[in-house]
Amino acid sequence: MALTTKQEKYVQNLVKGMSQREAYKNSYDASKMKDETIDSKASILFKEDKIRARYEELIKKTEDETIMSAKERKKWLTDVIKGKITNTSYDGNGNSYENEAYISDKMKAVDILNKMDGEYIEKVKLSGNVSHQEQKNAIDDIVSQMKPISDDDV
């Protein structure tokens, strides 16, 4: 069931960070209502299944849009390494200036990128009298710790 224009505006206002009271006042004609009445109506409205479902849908969408994908993280780390991301620093007189990340920060970014791309290889050395089954178990243990590559990683 679709929301009315006023209901949609109410939900949009909530997602923007308004309180239920403010969202209701901004969406409905509440000019002649007391705050207690507005609070009650806003609370009842928010408990409606279709209102709550739309709110949760928009919150999820907002969260999804704010989380960086693996590709976005890799690009950002690459920009740090290449000096495209800068820090604002201040001298003793309060004047600001831009500077690249420290070499240690760039090295950390390279390390993180290498880990994201699976560039590091874990070597396992088995010594002594190790049975074929023990070797297989050791390999299975390592493989179980590996993460599959998704389309975002490529």
C-alpha cells in the first residue's frame, strides 16, 4: 500500500533527522494542536506498518550509500599513496597549509591495499613425520580462513 504525500514527507523528515514531533508538524497542518497531541499522533503514525517499513527502507538505503565499497576504498587508498589526499596543518601563527600524508601512512595504505588484493602469501611449513591426512587438514584450515573474491573486488 502506497503512502500519501503527507506520510511520505513525514518519513522523509524523520530520515533527515527530525524528531517525530517536528516531522509531523512539517508534514501535516498541526498549527492548532498542542505539542502533546502532535506527539501522540506522530507516535501512532510511526507505529503503522507501512510507515515503519518505508522508514526502515530509507534508513537501509542511506546506510548502504554511506558505506564505501571495496572499489571506493581501494581508490581512496591509492589517492593517499599518490598524494591526492592531503591534510590541513597549521603553523605557529595559525596559518593553514596542505601537505601529503607521511611516508609511514602511505606505506600503511600500500599494506592495506596488498591485503585487500590478496598479495601476501601465507607459507606453511610442515616438518617431521606428518601424515597425508594432517597435511590435508592443515591446508583445509588455511582455505577455510580465506574469503571469496566478489565482483566488487575485481
